[in-house]
Amino acid sequence: MAKKSVIARALKTPKYKSRVVRRCFRCGRKRGYMRDFDLCRICFRELANEGMIPGIRKSSW
């Protein structure tokens, strides 16, 4: 879980467009971020397994 100060800094508009840091809205993690869902890979997996994300289910073949 990221510190609140780090999350607050990421929400501010940066001086340059390339400095944008996208973070998971749930835990604040910046690595493994998925833009489509606004989640990191860990939170995505947890929510997908619980069935909380519509249209996503675990694949099996």
C-alpha cells in the first residue's frame, strides 16, 4: 500500500505530460497497472476471482 502523500502527489497535474504516474485506485501501486480497469494486476486478480468485474472470468481450456 502506497503512502497517502505519494498518492496525493500522483493526483496533482504534473509540469510535463510525460511525468504522469498512473496508480491503482484501490491500493496506490504504480507497477503492473492496467489502464482499462484503473487497477494494478494484484487488485485486478482479486476482484476478477470474486466476480466483481463485469465481463471478466477466469479462463480454462
